[in-house]
Amino acid sequence: MHVALDDDAQFLDLAGFQLFAVIEALTCATITLIGGTLAFGLRVNISAAALLVTLALLMCCMWGFSMIVGSLGVAIRDANQLSNLLFMPITLLADHPVLNPTDPVTGWFMRNEWYRVLYYAAAQTTTPAALPAAPACTAGTNCVTVSNLTPLPNNNKRAILILTGRSINGTARPSGTLANYLEFGNATGAYERQPVSTAVAPALKKPFNDRIVVVDIN
């Protein structure tokens, strides 16, 4: 599966920030009206038209404010994705460190934009489909297995990245055929690591220039 950041997911934080701002403003207004009525005997006569205009202006203000906060977030995090306009440290929805461009171990992945030229595989029980259960998989059962991978075991991987090399089968790119990018088992889901080689020897799994990076293990 090719890595692609989902547009809806990219703007969840942004939409959540705006929704929270609207709820906060309405809550404060309600408390003010109730307090004024009880303490000072104020009479409230709300015009529907005025209320609609006020809400529309409030939404515009919140949108502009969130854009400013988001821009500051981009500068602070040294990010380069529109999806990073706003960063909110929500533990439940926290990203894997591989998506953090400042991570000392895997930050190279986002900084160098490797997500544009790779494929990935993940154990189904480690994806959002498994929530609210904690991400986990069982080695040899539903974890990802990569043949010829050291050190052992090679069947306890939660997620892997497959970096494609240049075309070595004579086909032009872009192509709609996965085998024009990945070699042998990597093109069919039977993931494997082989020595990089340009020799033509299919029985020896050559030529081969895929590179596999283990993102997480069980």
C-alpha cells in the first residue's frame, strides 16, 4: 500500500480547535446571560438575525485565529506539511515517532520526504481499526513477517517500510503495476530482504534493490 496522508485526518486537529473555540464562546455567553438574569434581573430578548450574524462572524474570527496558531506551529516544529498547521498533543491520537521530523532516530523519514517514494505494511491489529485496544500483534500469527531479516525473530514486526530503488526490469515509471517497483515477494505480500544486486538470476532472487526498514516490533 502506498503511503498517503488522508486529507480528512490531516485537518482533524484544525477542525477540533475551531469547534472547541465555538463551544467555549457559547458556554461563556450562556453563563453570562444566566448570571446577569439571576443577579441583576436582566431581561434577554435575542434577535434571531443578530444571533446568526454574530455566529457567522465568530466562525470567521476563529478560522483566522486558528490559521495564525497553525502557522506558529509550523515554524516551531519545522514542519513542511499543510496538515501540520495545528499540533495538539492528544495522547489517544498521538502519531508514531516516525512521523516526527525532529525525532533523533526516525526524523530523517519526514525531513527527507521518504513517504513519497515508499510502500508500507502494518499488522492489522496495530492500526486504528484495533482501537480502543492497545496496538499489539502475536509473533508468527498476525504480525508482519520478513524473510531473511536479522536479527531473529523475523515474524514479530508491527510495521515495516519498503523503499523502492530505480527501475531494474526495463519498465518505465510511473506504472500501475506493483512489480515494476518491488521485487519478488515484496510485490505480493510475502515480504523479504535480499542482497541488493543487478545480476539477472531469478532463482537467486536477482535483480533486487528493495530496502526494508522496520518501524516497530512487538
